Amino acid sequence: MAAPVSDNQALYEAFDYYNFDSQLTEKQKATRDKVRAFMQEEVIPHINPYWEKAEFPWEIARKIPELGIIGGPLAGLDFVEVGLIAYELAKGDGSIGTFYGVHSGLAIGTIGLLASDEQKARWLPEMLTMEKIGAFGLTEPNVGSNAVGIQTHAKKDGDSFILNGAKRWIGNASISDLLIIWARDENGTFCGFVIEDPQNTPGLTIKDIWGKVGKRSVLNADITLENVRVPAENRLEKVSSFRHTAQVLGMGRYGVSWEAAGVAAGALEYALKYAKEREQFGKPIGAFQLIQAKLVEMAAEVTSMQALCMQLSRLMTNMEVNEGILSLAKYNNARKARLVTSLARETLGGNGILIDNHIARLWTDAEVIYTYEGSNEINLLIVGRDLTGENAIV
């Protein structure tokens, strides 16, 4: 077989066929470039052994705070920068991207939006430096797409709440210092709690899920809560309905739309380089019509995904989005990422299934993206509801 596409070296020139770079400010370019350099220098050459062992890459992750991107808007970043960060992280490795997205987006985003000033002062400073890692516990074993129907419940007991229930697929849970748990109280009110030091909390059990085929280096866990006592002061003050949680999930879908575009772009870049260098029948395989057809199909899809993300960032900046708009972006880009990464894998032939050539990781990352932050079927139906006014989900 031919040598790996990059011999674990940095990515080559980024794919930007329609010159979206020209629309970026110097600050946005600087943010993107430092994340891109980090992925090229610190992640891509080193991530494969962690992925193969399904081991979290602490040695890599501990360097992320140096980039000054933790917290997104809380770090002074605009929506384009937030999107570009998700895009560049995903191009390099989905596990690193998900770790960052859970901690910086879901966990910090929840506290930034829904905590009281006192709670923010108590938790955010150490989260923004990654001295403390956050996790976000919403999905349950029996409740996935129907997140509003969660079964975990909280009962008031003096100056505490007693939590009972279960959560599943919770990213960062087993390495978290602050674990957000969503539940319903005795009145049926949707509510959120922050569990401090979850690894040592009586009644709380966290077990990592093994056997994943994608995003293997980020840790996802099953959680059980059996009479877990949480101080009443740790109930998120600004949460009174699922609508508040949906605000955080909306930001998540924004980031995942960019992430899907990044995964696809990374796969295309690897495939394009390979097609120019790999020779068969006396010439580069990129000279053959069938390979060019794959490359053009990938280029068309990636360019359309990039364009959608750029426009979505403008809508976010102007506060002109709704649930349907965000779901359409996630639905469209997750679907296209599956196609592009599959075509890229095909372009490399047998070499496409080797993680040394990196596309295999991106290919399986695309499968994960298709399902999380709302399965693509649910996102489709959210858009359908927005277009027609008719709810086909239930």
C-alpha cells in the first residue's frame, strides 16, 4: 500500500474554492489560524494512538486554554469565530472538537446563560481556564430525541434536592469537575442542577461507554443517580422550562453545523492531495474521470456547506434565527458530511480505511455528527413543522 497521505504531518492548503476567507476580518482570521496551527502541530500528528486505544488525550487537551478560546462569547469571540473554531477542530479530530464543545459550549454556555451572578462567579473562572471541566447531562437511556420528556426527578429536602434517575452518552462525565444534570422537580418543572466534584458524590455512578466506532478519544458515559443530594444553591436560577435548555441546544446546533462542514472539508483536503500524488497506470489517479467526479461532488458539497455556515453566522449575529433555521443547518450539513467523507474514503481505496491516513477518523466522526445534537430525522421534522405549522414529530 502507498504511504500515508501525510505521514502524520500537518494538513496542506485549506479548501476554500469560493474565497470565503475574503469575508473574514483580521481578528476572525487570527482566531482561525491559531486553532488551525494547534490542530496541525499538536493534534493531527499525535491523535491516532489515542483514538485507537479509545483513550482521552489529556496531554493535548491541557494545551487548549493557551488558545484563548474557552467560553466562546465569554472570551470575546463573535459568532463567526465560534463557528470557525468548531470547523477547524473538526477538520483535525472530532474527539477534541467534542470535548471542547461539551465543556466550552454546553457546560459553560449553560452557566453563562442560565446561572445567577453568584453562581457564575463561583463556577465560571475555573471553567474558563479549564482548571475545572464541565459536562452536560440531558440525554437518558429511554429519552433521546424527546428530551423534553426526561424522567430524572428532583425532590426538595430541606436545603437540598434529592436526585434520582439516569443519563446516557454524557460527554466528559468521567473527567468532569462540574456536572450539569437536567431533571423535573415535584411540580413537573424543568430544572437544572450543578453537581460539584461528581467523581466523589455519594449515590452518583459514572461508567464510560466502550466500543464506539467514532469519536473514540472523547469519553461518553452512563450515569445513574440514586438519592444524590445537591445543595439548593446549586439549582440553576434562571431555568423554569425546557425553553431555557433549548437556548443552549440551539447554540449547540450552530456549532455542529460548522463542525460537520469542517469534517467534510478535512476529508476533501486529504482526498484531493492523495489524488494528485497517488499514481496508477502511469499517471496520478486524479487524472481519471471517476476520481474527478468524486472530487467535484465533494467540492460542491463542501462549498455549499461553507456558504450556509457563513450566512448562518450572520443570522446569529443579528439574532434572526429560530429553531427551524438552526435545525436546517444541522440537518443539511450532517447529511452532506456523511456523503463527502464516504467519497473521500472511496478515493483512497484500501488506504482509506487506515487511520494513519486520517480520513477513517473523519468518516466515523461524520456518523456520530449525524445522530447527536438532535438526530437528523428530528431536525428534519423540526424544519417541517416550521415550514408547515404542522407537528409531525408526535
